[in-house]
Amino acid sequence: MAARAPVATGRLLLGFRKWYFNMCGFNKLGLLRDDTIYEDADVKEALKRLPEDQYNERIFRVKRALDLSMKQQILPKDKWTKFEEDVHYLTPYLEEVIRERKEREEWMKK
């Protein structure tokens, strides 16, 4: 029975993550999770490193979401971002930028 606990916990956690994803509401506007990250200096640098096609797709999603928000509408349900489609496209670039910034800060301390 002890072997079943992690599997059941994993399924429960996945179910909670899916529920939370749908409750956030950004998927109803066609946004991905990484589209909603607050743009501080690190995020702005990560955005500069994105490939052009990914950057253009992000701009399209954000502009469409702003337009829908101003009209107080949401996308039709078949166009909502699904949990399985939510790709963390910005996270690897952001982690690299943060790692470089911390390394630079450590170097400046010496």
C-alpha cells in the first residue's frame, strides 16, 4: 500500500494543477502561463532572447487578450488554451538570465 501513495498523490496533484489552471482564467483569453509573468528587468532580458517567431506569437496572444478584456469577452471554448498545450516557452530563458545575474553579482562582490 505504501507504493500506491506517491502515485495517488501525483494524480491528486495533477488534478489540482488542472483545476487551478482553469480557475486562473488566462486560458479563456488564449494566454499561456508564461504570458502572464510580471515584466521586471530579468523577464525583459529573457524576452529579448526569445526567437522571433515565439516573440511574435506572444505579442499576438497578449494583444488578443487585451482586446477581449476591453470588450469584456472570452474566446469560444474550442479556442481556450488547454492544460496540455500550456508550454513554458519563456522559463528556460528566464532561468538562464537569473543565473547569469546572480553570477555577475557574485563576481562583483569579489
